[in-house]
Amino acid sequence: MSQRDGSKSPTSDKKRKGFLQRHLPGSADTDKETTKNISPLSSPQNCSKMGVVVTSARHAHRRSSSANAAVAFAVATAGSSNPRDLPQVANDSFRAAARRKMSITSSAATMRVLSVLRHWVTKHSQDFDGNNQLKNLAIEFLEDIVCTPTLLPAEHKAASQLLRMLTKEEPAHKLVDLKELLQPPQKPSKENISTLSALEIAEQMTYFDHKILFAIGSEEFLGQAWMKDSKKDKAPNICLMTERFNEMCRLIVSEIISAPCLTTRVERIEKWAAVADICRCLHNFNGVLQVCAAFTNASVFRLKKTWERVGKTSKGTIDRLHNIASSDGRHRNLRDALHRCDPPCIPYLGIYLSDLTFIDEGTPNFTENGLLNFAKMRMIAHVIREVRNFQQTPYKIDPIPKAANYLLDPNLRLTDDELYQRSLGIEPRAVSRLSVSYTSSSPLTNQLKVHLAQ
């Protein structure tokens, strides 16, 4: 009956004390010990650390059932209210892995940028040669990479190599001033085709052609710039190559026509055939076509008596050269020869200019949907890339001053009218039979005259 009336039994007190002693430090026997040994839940600071919100700082000394339930709930939820911090070792390993992943990503991006820059510098070096601002920006960027200590050694090495490529002195074949190189001599040349060897002439022709070829920029091939009114500004080096081609053809024709006799004329034809064959061996196909174009010039081609006296060996050489220079199949034989030969090589630029003209006029710049025609751009890039491949390997030929003066002397080149008039003087036009029959005084002619007079 005492338990039903609300009296506390010793057993229940021991159970309650046992529960509190398991979760709260200290003894709850007396108020003094409770005051001295304050539990973690008795102060706001400790309760906040355990995830319990305390609404009052006043200590509750009553041992009511509601207070005990609140304490039990607080103890049970203290560990789950705030997650425990990760160990320091785990945090360090996580940060190290993140830094390593970021470093790998940064390294891959840096190497990719350096790879693109290397392709730009090696394949399109003229962009940096003609633009000092671009060159200085690239050098500054590479210097920053070299001075960054957090990058990998491979990145430092790649940046250093590119930096040396941009800061090194220009090669000898790029330091030549074309205007000064092709300047006509101040005094007339004392040399002629007879005093110079075929090898000297062929090497000097190759020297001039390869200097002009290496000076041509990729932008000169765009938009048919060599055919515009402003071609001297937009495509100066292509125009210079064309002018040099025509001047050489006129010089060869002038040398043949100016020969004093038939024997000398035949000797000069054979000498120029030897020059063209040496140009073929030097892979200077531009020089080969210069000589072939001179041989097919009307002033020289019509000299039948002269060609009949040319030796069989020289005729065979000329036939082989004409076979290479033939325009059949869009210069099929010449294209095959260019693809088979090893660098260095000088192509005939006319075939690539014809290809670009055909592409530019036959293909629109934009599609039917108004988008840029990338197919056309790829075709143009393919043609320009072929020319650029010939600009990678220079010739190791030294200039020959006496041969240069001879090839550049304008006094040796006659005009087209003078050449044809001299050609007519060497071999006059043959009078056709038809003209002879009508000019002769035949009975039919006399009868026609009588009828006309009446």
C-alpha cells in the first residue's frame, strides 16, 4: 500500500541513481558534492558543446520525473546532434588528393597550351617574325611558365625550348633583303651565257628563287590577292616571283635571238637545256619551267632551221623537260615530280595559284543556311599547306656575284617586239603557195582583171 500511495521504495531510488551515475559524472548524494562536481549538462557552455540548447542558467536541483526525462533525452541525443570531426589524418589526405588532382589537371592544360604554341612557332614562324607585339607576348608568357616553381620539370623544359626558338637569331636565309638582293647591277655585266658554266647559272637561279619563295606569307594566297589592283601591297612576294619568272624567260629568249650566227644560236639552246636539267637535279622546278617557257616562246619556237641543228642528246633532254612541264591533266607530271622529290625543293607556283583560283571562284564562302563554308576553307588550307611544306628546308647554296650580275642585268633583256622582229630577220616568214598562186600573172588572173575593169 505504501508503494501505491506514492512513497519511494529503496529499489526505485537505486535504479534511478544507477542510471544517472552511468551518464553523469560525480556523486549525487549531497548538494555540496553536486555543487562541486558540476555535470556537463549543468552549464550552458558544456551543453552547447554537446548539442543541447539550454534556456536558463539556473540549476535545477529537483529530481522530478520531467527533469530526469529531459536529462536522459539530452544525453541520448548529444552525440547525434553535432557530427564528430574527421580525424586530422583523414583531412590531410583529402586535401592532398584534391591538390594532386588539381595539379594533374593544371599540368595537362599547360602541356596542351605549350603543344599548340609549339606547332604555331614551328609551322608558322612568319607570324612572329612580322609581329613584334605577338612575339613579345609569347616570350613573356613562356618566361612566366619557366619561373613558376609549382610546375613539372617537363613543362619547364617545353617552355624553355620554345623560348629559345623565339629568342634565337634569325636564320641566314631569312635575313636577306629581297630588294637589295634583286637590285640590278650599277654597271653592265661583262658575263654572258658562254663565259659562265651551266652549274653556276643554275645555282644562282635556284638561290634567287628560293629566297623569294621563303619570303612569301600565307596571307598572300587568300582572296586571289595576286590578281587585285592592290596586289603589290597584299601579295608583294608572289608578284615578285612572277616578275622574276618573266624576266628570266625574256633573258633566255634574248640570249638565243641575239646570237650572231646559227652555230652560236644552237650552242646557246643546248647550254640553256643543260641549265634546266641541272635545275631539275636541284629540285628547282620553277627554273625548269622558266627555260621551257622560253623555248616555247614564239620568237624561238618558230626557228625551225635552228631546232633542226640541235643535237640528239639535247633534244632528248628538252623533251624530258617539256614532259615534266606539260600542262596536261592540270600539270599531272609536275605534281607527281613534286610529291616524289625530297626537300629542299622549289615548286612552280603557278599550279597552286590556279588551284586557289579554281576553289575561290567555284565554291561559295557561305552555305545555303548562311553558315561559313568550312569545306572551302579546308581546301584552301590544304593548298597553302603544300606550299608551306616547301618553305621548311632551305638550300645551302652560296651566291655567285658574277652570275647574279648577269641574271639581273636589264640591258640583256629585249622587249617582246624587238625579239619577234629579230626572229623574223633570222628566219623570214615562208611565203605560202596560196599567196603565190594569186599573185602570179596567170590567165585566170588576167581574165578577172578584165571583168573588173569593165
